[in-house]
Amino acid sequence: MKSELANKLKEILENMSQEQFDQEWSQITALELEGPSFADAIEYFSVSIDKMGKFELNSKIQNEVTPTINYLAA
């Protein structure tokens, strides 16, 4: 299931001529934006299995409040 944004982008690209695309892309590249490479992004977001903890879903809800007694020392 694609997102609405992905569907809109697909529609725009399908209806855009190659000349229009090249013109739009040249405007983007003229900004000289720099960012991480795809490989850097994958490495940054990767989580090794060794670092992952084990998680368990506890469906039993406990609402027990234990009364506490506090003593004030003077």
C-alpha cells in the first residue's frame, strides 16, 4: 500500500515530459545541496542484532498502588 504522497509523485512523474524533468532537476542541482550518501544513511540507521534488546509485550495491566508510610525526622 503506497502513501498518498508516493501516489502523487508517481502521477506527476508519469505526466511530466523529459524536458520538464530535466529543467526541474537542473534547478535542484543548482542549489548545490549536500547530504549523506545513501550508504552513509543506511549505515547510520542500521541497528545490529547484537545491540538489540529483547522486548516482550505484557498485556496484563496492573494498577496496584502500594501504600507507603513516610516518616519525618526532625
